[in-house]
Amino acid sequence: MSHLWSMPGTRDIATPQDVRTLIEAFYARARPDALIGHFFTTLDWDHHIPLIASFWEMVLFGDRHYQGDPMTAHVHLHQRIPMEPDHFERWLSLFDHTVDSLFTGPKADEAKQRARTIAGVMAHRVTGR
């Protein structure tokens, strides 16, 4: 799958499978990352990937099946492993690069903008900064 990192996306995010592809590709980048990878070492990936994909389906398509509380989950994570502003910036950089490597179009642009908004709100509420 490494060839996907360098090729620009040729189509937009249009289906739940596209969202799943995006999330799997993002975590393939984030998990080994030197700056933020340590946040993901204890996750149950069989549970986490579908949950996060469902969250992004809600964000991008208005799907109402997502059941979760990402703010509380991240507050608890921050209590165990403190998050800093540079962690959020790295998450955004990896997310943007992952979107751009796979997709192009209005929905892809929306995903990147929504990620920026979510990260800003999350950083403020979780870290107080």
C-alpha cells in the first residue's frame, strides 16, 4: 500500500468504503509515527477502525449510526498520556497528506477542513490550550 502515499488521489470520497480506506491508510501512517504513534499502542484495532470510520461517515455524510463520545475518550487519554499542541498539528499533517494521497474533490477538501475544526476544538477542550 505504500504506493498510495505518493500518488495524488484521482476521485473524491463518496462511499463508506472510501471512508474506511482513508481511516485505515491514516492509521497506517500514524501508528509508526515518531511523534504521535505512542498514543495508538494500546488500541483494539478491530474495534477502533470501524468506530472511527463510523465517526467520519457521520461527519462527512450525516450518517447517524455512530455511537461514541470522542471528547471523553480523548480527555481520558490525555490524563494518561498528555497531549501537546504539536501532537495535534502532526495528526492534522498526517491526515491531510493521507487524504491528498487517496482522494481529490469537494468531499476530500471538506474532510481536511472538518479535521482542522475537530482538532482545534479537541485541543482546546482536552488540553485547555
